[in-house]
Amino acid sequence: MKRIFLIVILLSISLLIISCSSSKDTEIKSAEEMFKKGMELFNDNDLLEASKVFDIIKLQYPASQYADDAQYYLAEINFKKDEFILAAFNYNMLRRLYPNSEYSKISMYKTALSYYNLSPDPERDQEYTLKAIDAFQEFQRAYPRDSLYEQAGIFIQELRTKLAEKNYNIANLYRTIYSPSASIIYLDLIIDDFPDTRFYDLAVIMKIEILIEQNKFEEAKFIINTFKTNYPDSQNLSKILALEQKMAK
């Protein structure tokens, strides 16, 4: 009797193991099939249906090898649809949930690219410009030898120039409404923080002009001499020298 009972127990355990193994194989197969279907829809540009499939993979098969793929392609769908806020969110989500994913590096870069696409004209709020700069710099720190490092630097320069332009426009506005002190505050922001942009020279020139108008000749001379020493090959040197001659009269 005991022997029969033992045999029944062993058979039950065996069936349970086989059942679990079969269930696991079915799950892997199902996740694979779902992902294949999602990619077919994605490649056919049926983005709405593709996103539904990738969402199902995330919900039903979160531990499968296709979970990070699904997360990445959800972000890609957002990016393709110009939904850049959602794209940045989903790229960041991939990095948080799957830090070792093969998509981690490109997701970091495309997060920055999403913020770049959200960066507005200089006249508007520059929150996303700052976010894009931070994100591209984070990518450069993480992957200094990557082929995208140089392109990230080009984007950073473009975005920094936009910030400098915004400050220059504000400085010019304050000068127009006869508020030279406020104008100089924004010019100094450019001079101190954005010397690598084309607005640096323009800010120096405007500041010298304002100082001359205020009869602050010694301060103007100091800035002129500093510029001549540091930037002897500047295309705007002739304008600086013209202001120097103007003071000498």
C-alpha cells in the first residue's frame, strides 16, 4: 500500500514538472510569436496595432526575453509619431527597467534627441533645451568613444547657441527700452557662459557700446583690450577697433 502511494506521489510530481515545463515553453513561444507579430505591424507602419501588441507583451510576458524589445519599440512608435514627451518617457523607462538591455545606449541617445525635438524657438521657454543639453552630455560621459559622441556635441553646440540667442534678444530689448543695467546683466550671462557661441562677440560689442553711452570709458577700454588679446583673429575685431577709435575722438 505504501509502495502504491509512493508511486502515485512520484507520478504527480513528474506530471507537475512536465506541466510547468510545457507552460514555460508555451509562454516563451507565445511571447516570441507576439513580438514577431508586433514587428510585422511596426514595419508595415501600422503603429497603433503594433503598440497594442507590444503593450500585451509587457503586461503578459514581463520576464520574457522580449520585454525590453517591446518597451523599446513602444518608444520608437512614439518617436515616429512625433510624440516626443512620451518617447522620452518610454526610452527612460527602458533604461530603468532593463539597464543591461542592448537598447540601453541608443535609448539614452534618443531620449536626448526627443528633448532636442521639443526645444522651441529662442523666444519661448527653454526647459526642453536645457533637458536636451543635459541628456546629450550624459550620453557623452557614458559613451565617450561612441560614433554618436561627435553628433551629440554638434547638437549641444546648436542648443547652447539658442540659449545665448535668447539672452541676447532680451539684452537688446532692455537696451531698446532704455534699461542699460538690465541689458548688461544678460550680456554678461552670454560673455560668462556662452563664449563658444557666435553671440559672444555680439554681446561684447553691445556691452562696449552701452558703456560708451554711459561714459564708462575705462571699463570699455578694459573690455576692448581683453578682446584684442584673446581674440586677435575674430571676424568682429574691426567693429571692436571702430569702437575704440570712437572713444579716442
